[in-house]
Amino acid sequence: KTGLAITDESNTFSFGLDTVDTQQLIPYLQKLVKQESIDTFVVGEPKQMDGTHSESEIYIQEFLNKCKATFGNVTIVRIDERFTSKLAFDAMIAGGLKKKQRQNKKLVDKISATIILQTYLDRKQSLL
């Protein structure tokens, strides 16, 4: 599963969009790109605590190659995703979600995607 988030028109806030089966991700994004004005994909970069890439990076590289072939005009930005699942879980607790709701991996993935996108938006804003 892959969590997805989208930003508002002013590129200020991120919002959880969906959680999609990874096999269906490219077709889902194709529809989304047709419906929305999307110029950048922000993709999490899973790393170990020592900064090296995690084992899943090989699969993400395959996805990125498919993205480049399918969406040649869309910029791809990578953001370190360490601790996003923990931050998502903490946000769920702060939001008052019950234990059973917090165990919903799809929701954790969507919130994590929102955090990754917001990190990118905040960094981009700080450069202005």
C-alpha cells in the first residue's frame, strides 16, 4: 500500500488523499494528473538510522523509473521519511483516535504521506 497526499492551490498545506495498492499506483496517478494540476511528485526516501537506504529503496527506484517514463514532465523530489510513521501514530493519538483506529495501516500510510508532503512544502517555503 502507498499513502498519498495532495496540497492546496497555494502549496501551503498538505491533505491526506488516499491509500492505494502499490500495483495500482501508476494508473491511479495517471487519473489524478488528468484531474489536477500536478507538477511535482514528492516521494518518501526510506533510510536506516545511519542514513543509508533501506531495503525497500530498490522497489522505490523501480517506481521512480516508471514515473519518469509515464510522467516525463513531472518533477520528482525525494524527502527523508524516517520517523514519519511515528509522527503519524502520535498525530492519531493527539487526534483522539482509538487503539483499533490507530492500528489501521492504511490510515497510518495516508497520514505519513501528508507529513512527508508538508515537510517538503515547509522547506520550499523557507527558501523563499
